Amino acid sequence: MRHLSRYVVVCFFSVLSLRMVVQYETLVDKYARQKKRQPEYEMKTFYGQLQHIFVVSLPLDTSLCISEPTVHILASIKTCKVERSNAALDIHYYSKLGGLDILDIMCIQCVVGRISCANNSWAIIDRSGDLARAFYVPETGDE
């Protein structure tokens, strides 16, 4: 295996001090816990605290099937463990952060507000509505 560090340029931006909460959507395998089952993906909405932004520049490399120099912008987000929600008002409550997700920054749909509540918990105020939701059309074999 080749050592890629001499080929890859990475810029790193920490946004921890902003404590910015974002809404992001990504595909999740409905059958992830059933290892022998064929994956079936569905779009799922998450909320989390944006931690870092990475800009990764990859040069042309035919052995890695990279036909032209490309730039990928990735975000690391600590998920909010939503404990309950008020669907009518689109308010979601959490008190703990979960795992760290690294994903394409295009998965971030919008920045959302949050307010402090009792018992060291937070309320996420999502005023984006349906306009900020990603639309996913699964690939079919007909194309």
C-alpha cells in the first residue's frame, strides 16, 4: 500500500468555539444490524454540533482512479442525542452529545437555533421547514 501523505493536502478549521448546531441529512442502512441482509438506504435527518471543517485536496492519481485533481470538504459533527420532539413546532430536545460523524459538507442542510432549558438540556429550534430537506432518488438499474 502506498503512503498517501505526500500527495494529500489537508486544511483544518476548528469551529468549536462557535457552538454551532446544524441540521444534516444522510443515508442510513435500514438493516445495518442485520449483517447478512442486503443494505437498503433511507434518508434520515440528524442534528449536531459542528466541530471541525477539513479541506482535502487530492491530486491526479490513476492508480487510485482519480482522473483529475479534486477538492473534498468534510465536516466533523457531534450528534445531538434527541430525547424527545414536538413535531408540530419542530422543536427537538437533547441534553447529551453522541458520536462523531465525518461527512461531506453538502449533507449539512442548515444552521438551527438552540435555547437552554431546565435540567442542563437544550431545545433545538428548527425553522427551516420542508424547504431545507434533501431530496433523494435511489438509483435504478433502468438507467
